[in-house]
Amino acid sequence: MKYTRFEKARIIGSRALQISYGAPVLVDYPGDMLDPIDIAMLEFEKDMVPITVIRD
């Protein structure tokens, strides 16, 4: 599915918030990567984000 830039920003932001509150990370990431936004972007790039978009 192709996402708009607004959907992508919302997905990454929501996932980063979940990660910062202690949600399990679904991809392997380097130990020096501590920023939840970077981890969420890595998950998004690997298509592992457990968030869906419903369009009307």
C-alpha cells in the first residue's frame, strides 16, 4: 500500500510513542540507536509496523 506523507508521519509518530512507552520492538536495530523515532522509521522501512490505515 502506498501511503501519503501525512499517513507516514502519523504512523511513524504513533509507533515511536508506543516504543517510548515500552512496547516491544519488532526489528533488530543497532545498540547505539536509542531514538524511538529512528527505530520506528526502521520498522516502517522494513514493513513491520503493526498499524493499519483504513480509507473510505
